[in-house]
Amino acid sequence: MELDIDSMREMVVNFAVLYGIKLLVAIFILVIGTWIITRLNKLVKSLMLRKGVDESLRPFLSSIVNISLWVLLIVLVIAQLGVEMTSFIAVLGSAGLAIGLALQGSLSNFAGGVLILTIKPFRVGDYIEAQGQGGTVQLINIFNTVLKTADNKTIYMPNGPLASTVVVNYSVEATRRVELLFTVSVNNDIGKVRQLLQELIAQDERVLQEPAPAIVVTNFAEHAITISTRIWCKREDFWSLFWDMNERAKAAFEKNGIAMPVPRREVLSQPNGRATNAEIGA
């Protein structure tokens, strides 16, 4: 009996020594690995900044590097504990399949993020419109893209649908065309209206001379005509020029007697003595 107790004690001690050492080594690897991963992540971010890697790619690449390093560290720790790697890989594969089936939407967003970061239809800082939303791109994550609207709202757009929809990017080209539509009475002299608009265009330094400005009649109705003024400017001057030209055109029309198509009501008499109203334009 004493022999059995001594044998069991020896077995427990040997087991504790063997696996205790493995556990201590595994903990040591985990601690050192965590420190190394932290240092490597900082090094990767510093290298990307130094090499001028696109700002929209940095978070994505940093995440990929971080995830890869942590997976490698976990595998090393498990291997040190004596777990059979073949069985572990099989279990990991089964778990990955189950997780993949459960997260199909997230994987779609991940694939969309990879496509966006690879094809680069837009970058951080661009103003885009997609899926009925518009805003400045603040961040391109692996699973979603963050937009900031003009009224300071934050929009999180899933990358899956975003990668497969039509995206309008207003920040790609250096210049944009401003189209102004002015509706005036048909009784006005078109030549005079055109001259006033040409003077307004010539007075504004934001208007580019190439492509040349164009003033054309786009619609001619019974009581009104619509004149389209198409001018080009730098991208950043688009809205300020649009608003200023509308305001200045109204003031110039009023000063020079350009009439607007104001509706008026006339009373028509009929043989039965009744009166009817007919509304027509000026």
C-alpha cells in the first residue's frame, strides 16, 4: 500500500513538473508574444506612415497584421501545452466553417472592404453619394465605411452593398460645372438677359475660362423661357459660386427691369352670365 502511495505521489510530482514547466513556458511565450505584437504593430504603423501608404489602407493592413500575429501566437502557446496540432487544426477548421455560415453577411462586408481598398473608388476625405446617402469619407474599415454628412451626422455603410452599388465621387476631378437655371417672362429681350449674365460671369474670378461658359435657352413655353447658364469652377468653389450667382442674378434682373413669369388671374364672361376664372402666366 505504501508502495502504491509512493508511486502515485511520484507520478503526480512528475506530471506537475512536466506540465508545470510547459505551462510556465506557455505563459512566458504568451507574455513575450504580447509584448512583441504590440511593438510590431507600432512598427508597422510607423513604416506605413513613412512609406506614404494610402490613409484608407492603413487601418485595414494594421488589422490584418494584428490578427495574423495573434493567431500565430495562440498556435505557439497551444503547441507548447502539448495539444495535438492535427486535432486542433481540425477543430479550428470546423469552428471556422460554423462561424462562416453564421456570419455570411459579415464575410460579405469583409469581401466588400477588400474590394474597396483594392480598387479604391474613393479615399478618406472624398465626398461621395451612394445608396441614397452622401457625405465625406472619414474612415474605411474592414466591414464598413464611415461617412460624415454636411450637417454633422455620422453614417456607417456596410462595405458589402457599398462595393456593389453605384458610387458618385465628387472629389476625383479638380473642376466641376455649375448649371444655373433662370426662368423669365417671354416678353423679355433674350439678348439683354444674356448680356447681364455674361457681365456677372466676367466679374467673378472663380469662373474658369476653359471650358468656356455657355448661356443657352433650354425651354420655351407660352409665357416663360428658361435660360441655362453653364460655367466651370474649381471643385472647392462649387457651392459658393452657385449660391452667389443666383443671388447676384436676381439683383441684376430687378435692377434692369427683367420681368419674371408671375401668374395672373383673368375673369372671362360667358353668354349665360356666369363668370369663370382662367389663370395664365405673365
